[in-house]
Amino acid sequence: MATAPQADWDPYASGCPSREVLDRIGDKWTVLVLGELAESGAKRYTALRRKLDGVSEKMLTQTLRALERDGLVRRTIHPEIPPRVEYEITELGATLREPLRALKLWSIDHMNEVLAARAVYDRRIGSASHEPGD
Amino acid sequence: MATAPQADWDPYASGCPSREVLDRIGDKWTVLVLGELAESGAKRYTALRRKLDGVSEKMLTQTLRALERDGLVRRTIHPEIPPRVEYEITELGATLREPLRALKLWSIDHMNEVLAARAVYDRRIGSASHEPGD
């Protein structure tokens, strides 16, 4: 599949790598990391960790590594003593800037509507069981 | 926080509900379910399950329930024998159509670049350890 033409990628198909990429790019930590790097330029690990309030070291490390591997983030080691490591968004990562910004803004702009919908749902469902059925 | 004005929602803040909503809307199953409902109209559970190749029953049920609770999907029980249950996108859900379509298209359009970046990364890293450092 690695040599298939672009048109063949289909995230609806199980096993297509585009599904895994879709999973990665929509991940909330991806959205927040790339959003921060897009807006503020190169950042050190600790600065990112401070910005992403509450993120665990393990989760941030995994996220950065996956983003680097996918070519969305560049990790640079500046040869100083001690070495300074910085993360910045790549050209490919920058093509995600607007789509991810749209997601982030949606989650802010529509928060009140989502909370209102939840209140209605929770009142309606209560403790009753709710099977999907068909 | 539930009564705070819109401008106060901040997915960078731990505990802000907008982070959880961001997590939900970027989820690959959300992208695929809402994409299908946006394009094809109301769908039964089994039709959705068939379209989302490889999704488990548990995952699809959880996804639909969360989307219904958040007001993004409407679940209608048609009073027939046996009852027919259908899922359709709501007006609120439709506001996500373009942002999510952009994500899905990105994962298709940039798949080759991502695979190329991975090949470079994997060759460079090999079996060497790769600590994040700072």
C-alpha cells in the first residue's frame, strides 16, 4: 500500500495507514502542541509542558516523538553545554495549522451548546438503560 | 465554569471541558461517523458499522452515545415492529462538517509525505535510544 497513488488512501478502510494518521492529527495533544508551536515558534520541552497544563511527561514525550516521526515537528539539538533541545513545526506541520485551529476554535465557540445538549440528554436518560438497538 | 462566558473556555487549561470536547471531536471515529452522516443522511447502526470497516460494536456504540449526548447526532426510534433506530447529524453537528472534512482530506492528501518522513526517521533512529531531553 505504501506505493499506492494518493487517491487510494481511505480512512474508512481498516488497516489503511490514513486512519492511523487521522487518529494522530485529531488527537487533542497534537492539536495543542502544533497550535502552540505554530503560534509561538520553537519551544523547549519544559515550556511546552508548562503550556499544556496537566499533560504527563509520558504523554508529551510520546506525542512529540510521533509528531517528529510523521514529519510534523522538527527536533533540534543545539550543541551547547548542556545541550538545548527545541521543537518547532515543520512545513508539513504548518499545513495542518488551519484545520487544527478550526477544531480548537470549534471546541471553544460551541462549548455552551454542547453543555446544554448534555444537560438535556442527562435529564432525559437519567438512570434508564439506553441500548443502541437497530 | 458551566456558566462562564465563551471567551473563558481554554483547552490548554487542565480541567476545562473544552479540552474534553476537543478530544471527542478530533477522535477518528467521530470524524468518520459524522463524515458519513453528513454525506449520506440518516443511517442505521448496522449500516454505519459496515461503513466504518473494522470498528468494534463497543467503540461504535460509545462513539454514537457520546455524539448524541454532545448534541452532534440525533437518535430516532421509528415506532415500527421491530422498531427502527436511525442516527442523523444535528444542526450543531453540521457545523463540524467542514473542519472534520479538512482533517480527513489532510490524512489522505499528505499520506505519502507522512510515510516518507517516517522512513527517514526510522532509518535515522534505528535501534538507538531517543530521549526527549531538554
